[in-house]
Amino acid sequence: MKLGGLPSGIRRLIIGVVGGTVLLIGIALIVLPGPAVVVIPVGLAILATEFAWARRYVHKARELLEKAKKKI
């Protein structure tokens, strides 16, 4: 499904709902059995395509990952 042709408000709404749902599932997987470590960044990456606050979290997560790689 290509969202490029939609008006920006509808596109933001769809991305917000899909990304928010994936993020909430990831948060639930923290206490439920499942790959929360994978699902949460995917939800943030979806949200980061439209929202600056999510882009900041993705950037911080990448920095933390790089620091962790250097320590190993």
C-alpha cells in the first residue's frame, strides 16, 4: 500500500495509528513472552517517518547501540 498520494493529514493519521499500535504491542511484550527488543524499535521507526519526537528516540537508540558495540 503506497501512502504517497494521500493528503498529509490522512497519511500522518495512518502512520500514527499503525506505528502506535506496533509500539504498544512492543511495550506489552516487555511483560509478555515475545521479542519486545525488536518490536519497539520497529514501531518507533514507523513513527519516525512522520514525527520528529520519534526520530529523536530512534537517533538516541542508535547512539546507545553504537556505545554498546564499542564496549564489546
